[in-house]
Amino acid sequence: MFYTAIDEPLRFAFLMVEDMSFMSLASATEPLRAANRLLGREAYVWDFCSPEGEAVRASNGVVFPAGRVDMDRAHAVILCGGGRVPPELERPYLAVLRRAARRGLAVGSLSTATHLLARAGLLDGYRCTIHWENRSAFEEDFPEIEISSALYEIDRSRLTCSGGTASMDMMLHIISDRDSVDLARAVANQFHHERIRASSEDQQGGRLQQIGALPQPMQRVIRAMQENMETPLGVEDLARIAGLSARQLERQFGAHLDISPARFYLSLRLERARELLIYTDQPVINIAVAVGFTSASHLSKRFREFFQMRPTDVRKRAQLRRQPEAEQLRIPVSLQRPEPAEADRIGRIGI
């Protein structure tokens, strides 16, 4: 890895985007601070940066003073994501990342920022990861890039992390490699971080944790559902994958999830549609086709049944969140969360 050959203090430039995840950034920098304190020397250095050196506001409202990335001193530039960067504001970030890569610096991302690394063309031929909620949108936009569900990925000079406390695990991994396992454990103990998670461990967000506890035949069926969104499989096909009869499969889904296989499949497709509406700018008709609907109106009808709001309402809210300084439209109370019956069922299966 690039950092094992560096004899001087390892210097990170954290390139911050507006509305970035405060948790992800803190989880990345605090282990470095603690390592320095325990070592009694400055082994790790970090700078808070933005494209033009302007201050950046985090997701919780904290404003970070910032400077420009010093390409002559930094060893790695890490883009700190959170909220999606509007397309018209991407260019300065892409320029900094590309310049860093041309200079031979390592580049990386926290949380949702992997999307911008890919947009910059810096993940071609590299393995990466992203926050679980954004993975579907990423795969639609960059089908040629190898993406995993891992907590973090360190592939030569590319460091990508799913965000949140996984940022701490990635930094502890680096500390372990550069200094020692004992130091990494001591740093983890400073934060009551019970176990340093390996890069090979999967994220447990969304449905992954619930699915892992289900019987193996059901797990095979759900994986097949996730892999066949654009052309949904029939119940008979799913039953064959499970090695069960259609009736037995219905009973298993009813017993463990209180829902039919067909309804569960539909919920997966609609959840994928929701992610694409939030995290991509694809037209609604394209999203409808990507999740197995023949028209935008068909998607909209099913979407409203499950979420009590239209696809266009979801997209509008996502766009408003990406424009914090703009005048916000008031969202009716009826649109703020799904209503009773169907929403309760969705909640039990992890949407």
C-alpha cells in the first residue's frame, strides 16, 4: 500500500463538500489524533480543505474553516461526502481530485463521495465501495466499475469507505499497517470501539442484516430477486432457485417475513427505484424500466401504494436537500412518512 513506503508523517487532505457527514469525517480524523497522542509524536497530519479554501458546512450545521489542498505536502486527498453534490457544483471537486491523481497522490472517499471519484474517472481498474444506500445508483451510473458491499476498500492508491464509523475502521487498518496492531487496538480502545473490523466485512445496512438470518433457500431467492430487477422472475422460477414448491416458498415467506414472495419482490424493486430517484438524475421512465415496470405511470401507481407519495415528490425533496440556501418548499405533512398498513409491513422487512 502507498502509505507503508512513507517515512515522514502521513498527511491527509480532507476535501470537504457542503453538507458532508460530520460522523464520517470525525471517525476518520479522531483515530489519527489519538495515534499521535499515544505515540508521543506527530505520525499523522491532516488538513481540512475545499476547492477554493472556502469554509464548508457539515450536515449538522458545524462550519469548518478550510484551506486549499497543498499538493506538495499531502500524501492522500480524501473526499468527504454526505449529501449529493449538485452537478453544477461538481467541477471544482473533480479538478482537484484529477490534479491530485496526476501528481501521484493517493485519492479516496468517505460515504457517498465515491460517486464523485468515479465521475472523475479515478476508479477505472480499481475496486471500491460506497454507502449501502447509494450502491444501486452507483451501479446504474458506473456499471463497468467493480464495487463491493465492504465497509471499506484499500486498493493500491485508492481508498474508499462506506462512511460513518467504518471510517474509523479504515484508519485503524492504516495505523495497524504503518505502526502496529497493538497501537491500532489501543486507539480503538480510546473510543470504546470494541472490535476493529476488517475490510472484508460487509456493511449491514438496509436488508443485509435481516436477510442473513433467514433460511438458506430464502436467502438464495432474495439474492436472485436483487440480481433480477429489470426483468423480474416469476414465483415458479424463484421456487426452483429455492429448491421448493411455489406453495412451500409462499409459506416460508409468510412465516419469516409476513409477506408473499411477490410482494417482497415488489418492495425490493420499489426501494431500488427510490434510491435511484434520490441519488441519480435519470428520467423517471428510465428508472421505471430499470426496476421492471413498463411505464412511468405504472411505477408511480405502485410507488404511491407503498410510500404514500409520488416518485416526483421524492425527487423534489432530494433536490431541495441539495440546495440548503435556496428557498425551500413546504412539504405537506401527509408526504413526510408512509401511512399505516403498507408502511408497517414495509418497516418489518427493512425498507
